[in-house]
Amino acid sequence: DQQVKQNSPSLSVQEGRISILNCDYTNSMFDYFLWYKKYPAEGPTFLISISSIKDKNEDGRFTVFLNKSAKHLSLHIVPSQPGDSAVYFCAATLGRYNFNKFYFGSGTKLNVKP
Amino acid sequence: NAGVTQTPKFQVLKTGQSMTLQCAQDMNHEYMSWYRQDPGMGLRLIHYSVGAGITDQGEVPNGYNVSRSTTEDFPLRLLSAAPSQTSVYFCASSEPGRYFSPLHFGNGTRLTVT
């Protein structure tokens, strides 16, 4: 059974608006959470991360929120740009001695319309 | 910097054939791993290595073999290909010894087994 789930396979938003991508997890021992972005025919690239001791992390237009009690994290992109159109994966790991093992969600395909 | 390089980009095999997917990284990362990406499943860990001479199994290791004779290379061997191994395969590397270290991915190998 998947420990990290992304229940929305796709999302379409207008350029300039906010994109919100969601992710749920089941293992309360996960210590770090990450978002990766993937363009077609390329490997995933790291976007932003958050430690379980925080509830928010910002990097430019990207903000990740973590709600540990709900076992839920979300990625906000503001404002959305057409170049953000890609598949976004959330991932989780069990901490500093497990950085070689990540658990990934199934991905959400974001389409930002000009 | 080339980063993580995977060859070949595409491969078609017949059931029962064997082959090796190549992965090389030039970042001197100790950690390397192999993931497969299937529709609706996200990326799943096949095998990983924490250094030369050390490998271990991930979530879906059956039908695959790995070895790590150098820091740079981490080949993945399919012993007897099956249609269920049709997938996109990603190799990744990361640094140990830091509090947090994301994965760096190659561009993938798309494998079809007929």
C-alpha cells in the first residue's frame, strides 16, 4: 500500500493564479518531505523541502505547508506561470540516516494556461 | 557537470532476455539508487547503495540485480525480462553526511518488454 498519496492526477489553473497541489501520507515516522518537478523526457528535479519540525517553508513563488496532525502537505505556487506546467511529485523520507530511501506519490500533472 | 547519466534512453527487450541499464554520476556522491516509475504508482525504490561495495534492496527488488564496484557507477541488471518490468527507470544519487540531501536524478531509461 502506498505510504504517500497524491489523489489529484491533474490540475489546471490560469496564469497568474495560485496552484495548490496536495499530498497525504500514512507513516507518522516520516521526517522530511520534498516536492519534485518533472518535465517530459527528463528526470525529476528537486523543488522544495520541509522538515517535520516546521509547518511552512518558502522559496520564492513556492511554499510548502505541513499539517502533521492531518498527515497532509501542500505545495502553493503563486503566481503560477506557464513554465510551471509539469508533473509534481511529493516524497517523504524517514530522516537523516535514510536519505537514500524516499517514498513518492503518484504525481499531479499541473497545466498552467496562458 | 554532467550530473547523473543514464544509458540507454530507450530499450525494447523480448521476454526472457537480460540486459544492463547503466548509471554514472560525476558528483562524487556516496548514495546511489534505482527507481521505477509506473502510471498511477509514482516512483518506487528498486535497489540502493550507500557506498562502493554496499548494496541493499528497496521496495520492489525482485528480478533485478545491482553491484557497486566504484563510487561513480551503479548498473542495474535485469536477469530475465518480463512484461511486468516495462517501465521508466531512474537512477539517482545524493550526498551523505549532511542533515538533508535531495536526490539528483538522471533522465531515465524507457524499457519495453514484449
